Amino acid sequence: MVFLALFIGAGLYFQSQGVDFAFYQLPSVIAILPAIILAVILSKQSLNQTIETFIRGIGHSNIIAMCLIYLLAGAFAAVAKATGGVDATVALGLSLIPSQLLLPGFFVIAAFIATAMGTSMGTIAAVAPIALGVATQAGISLPLMAGAVMSGALFGDNLSIISDTTIAATRTQGCEMKDKFRENLIFALPASLITLVVFTVIGQGHAELASQSIDFVKVIPYLTILVLAVAGLNVFVVLTIGILLAGATGFMTGHYDVITFGKDIYAGFSNMQEIFILSMLVGGLAALMQQQGGLAFVSAQIEKLISRFSKSKGEASCRAAELGMAGIVAATNACVANNTVSIVVSGDIAKDLAQKHGVSPKRAASVLDIFACIIQGLIPYGAQALLIASIFGISPLAAVSYTWYGMILAVVAILIVVFRSRH
């Protein structure tokens, strides 16, 4: 509660002062430190034992594995961008868009790039400037185009096996990434198809796009990691291959060398610094909360709420537990405006609920990621909305008003949770 109060309070204060990116002025890594200090003070263990508990939480195998994957994912994204992979992928997408399908076309481009890159922010940064130029040329409403790009970016980020949200969800719930990916498709595919239809029906504007120079070789690293990930290869191997392939495409151009390759890998590591440190600190804090009974208390409150709606066992119990997980991760994300942080914070409670009510780990991971994604796409103070609004010169509220994928996914996800058989 202290962590959320500090993070939200600072965001609301800076927002009232008209500061840009208000909810990102106080880094989450700093906001959590007073919460950790409070947890140490409240502990009934000796100081040395309390610190040992905290360190064990940081060193938990799930936390360490999560952090290592963050580093590799960051390195791949940085190297692929530096060697022209992002530009090549955008060019390939633009060459395939019919001039009368610009909105659904940009939704698909953003979706593919975000799935390959594992970051909605990186996708928006790469695609939004191009989308802005096309929208202006074709006379398309800027909020509408912004909504299409943001929708695609969130779709891909939610599905990607190298996304930090996927990493956090699978590691906290203890499932394989390929299983979570396939489970996620059950939610994401119907929602994305409906979104495509909506953007096609309301599509406006027409522009003949200039022919794009396509370097297909630079797209190969993205395609490779997608295929290998879906095939079920170990994620550490997949990302390592992706990094080496992305570097190799740079070497083939003759304008990229080993030293630059090393620097870009390190830059990718650095880009993951905040979520890397926060994951470790949250792991330590969660261990203190667990030792002191805090997580059991929160879980018990959710259990009481679930029991009001489900007196029976079996599917009804699973359904209620899944809705409980969805509720807590959605509420947390609405507060912290960061889908990865919300998954990390909610992970232990969700896993406990899943085990008690017979929800499979892949299902729990998918529900966490899906509902965190939904909220992230609908809050005007989220990083994605703030970034695309600044690029398009519109208000963040206007951008999220047309992020229809998030709205459609919310309806589809709730219907699937409520009506889908668990057998």
C-alpha cells in the first residue's frame, strides 16, 4: 500500500502541475524503497534474519531467470534496431498494405513488430512517425490512426515471448512460454480479428504510398525468433540466436563491427535496468510480505470475495478464481500504469489462487497478461498513450479513446473466462 500510495500520489501531484509523463517522474524503483524499509521495520524476525529473507526473495530462481531473460530481450531489441531490422520490417509491412486499408494495415504492422520486438513502446516509437505522415497525407483522423497503431502494439506485446509482460507472467506462474503463447491466442485472435473488421469498416482516407526499399535479410532475425519460440525452443537459446542473427545481418552490410555489436548489446542491457532492478526488489519485498503473512491476508480477502460468487467447486470455482486474478492485476495496473509491474506485484497472489482452485499455470499466466494489457491500453496516463500522443500532437485521452483492441479484448476475455470449458 505504501508503494502504490507513493507511486500514484507522485503521479497525481505531477499531473496536477501539468508535468509531462507525470506518472513516470518518480521511478518505481525509488517508490518501492520506503515500502521495503517499512517491511523490515514491521518484521518480527531479527534484523539479520529479515535481511536474509529479503535476499532469498531477490535470489529466487524465478526472479533471477526473469532478470536474465530481460537482459537478453533488451539486447536483441537494441541490436536488431541498430542493424536496421525495425526499419526493414516496417518497409516490408508498408509494401503489403493496399491503399484503401491503411488503418487495418498499420494495426497488422504494429502487431507483427511488437510480437517480434517484445515491446509496445519500441513499436510505437518505430511505427508512429510513419503512421503520422501517412495519416496526414491520406486525411485520416489522427486519433483514429493513433488508436490503430497502439492497438497493434499492445496485441503484439501481449503475445510476444520476449515481452517483459510474458516473461513476468510465465515465471511467476511457473509455465512454459510456448504454452502461455498458445493459451493467449484463444483470447487474442478473436479480439484481433474483430478489431481488424472494425478498423476496416470505419477506415477512411486513401493514399498511394511510395514504394519501399525492402531488405528482407534484416527481417530474418525477427521471423526466426517467432518461429523458434512457437516451436518451443528454450527461450534463452531463442534470444541468443536472435542476437547473433541480428548482429550477423549488420556485419553483412559492412557498416557494423564487433565493437559496435558489443556496445549495442550493453545498451540493450541498460534499457532493461529499471524493470530488472524492480523485479529483484519486488521479489525481496514479496518474500518479506509472505513471511509476515501479508500475502496470505490479501489472498484471504480475495478468497472471501470469490466465495460470494462461487459456492461450488470445479469450473465455477476456477471461473471465480480467474476473475479474481483479473480483478487484482487490473486494479494494480490502473494504479501503477505499468503492465509488467502489475504482473510482478500480483504474481504470487495469483499463483496461490490458481493452486487452490485448480487453475492451470498457463491459464493463470494468460489471464494476468491479458487483463494487464487491457488496462494498459485504456489508461491515458500509461507510457504508450503518452508516447503516441506526443508524437501525433493529440491528447492521451484521444489516443486511448480509439484503442479499440483493448476494449474488444476486455469483452472477449470476460466472455471466454465465464463460458469456456476447462476440460
